[in-house]
Amino acid sequence: PGQTVAHALSLCPGLTLLEPDPIHYDEAQATVLETLSSITPIFCPGDHRGVVFLGMDGMERLYGSPPTQIRTVLRALFDVLPAHLVAAIRVGFAPGTFAAWAAAVRSRPGSPVVVDGEREALARFLAPCPIQALPVPESMRARLERLGVTTLGALTQLSTPALVAQFGAVARDARARALHRDILRGEGL
């Protein structure tokens, strides 16, 4: 990252450069979203291209347990994406989008992470996650790290009023995510 093309080629003479094709990527994402809409009516693209949240509430009656639901989604994606791309997908299954995203980040391709929906299990899962997982300004993360707050568990030990006094309303929302109190609906994939 940050290298010029000439420098990258001098380090790796066999390098093949591919021009970005945002129109192709947008069309591919639209195809993926259309395919996923056949599995669940609740889906939302994430903040980054390639990230999608699926609402899987009540889907156990149609698709079975969370691991079976994950296999169903991946099978559907094999119909619209090359196999090597589906094999590289990282999947997290947990209540709410933040916990599902944290689970996906901790997963490996081919090894989905399923988090129990019980509040204590979620708290244990989220506590060791780094504060970099939070969607907050980088300046807030840097200040928290200078204060020795490096995990979500450490963040939950601070009081909401103290956090709001230092960082504003974004800190209240961050603490709610760390405590898994930001959930409006159940499982996400």
C-alpha cells in the first residue's frame, strides 16, 4: 500500500496489475443482493463493498440451525460467484449487525463463527475484541488507546457519563455496542 506502480514492479517483476472496474463490482454486488433476497427479505449492504448483513430472524423454520443457514447462503452464492470467491468469504452469525460483523472479522474463510445469542455469551465474545472494531472516529480510538483502553471489555468498564463527557454521543453508542445493547432485532449473518 502506498507504493508507486514503478516501485511495485521493481520489487515484483512478474506483477500483474488489474485496473479497477467499479461498474463491474456494482453489478456483481447487485446480483449477489438479488440472490440473497431469495433467502431472506431482510438484507443490508455494509459500509464497504462486499459486506452484506442478512436478517435471519425466524429462518430456522425454513433452513434449520445457524450452520445449516450459513451453508444455504453459501450454496446460493456458488450460483452467482466464482467458487474461489465463495471459498474466501468470511461469515459471522450473531444477534445484530455489530456482533455479526465482529464474528465475521474473527472467522477464517471456510470456518464461520457462530455466536450464541445469550447476552452473557455475547459479552464474553465481544470483550476481547479490539476497539478498532468500533465504527468510531480514529481520533477517539487513538485517545482510548492512550488511556489504556484497547478492548471492548475495557471500554465497558468506563462509565457512560465519563465517556460522553470526553467523546460525545458517539461514545455512548460505542459502549452500547460493546455491551451488546444496541440490538433492535435478532440474528444477523
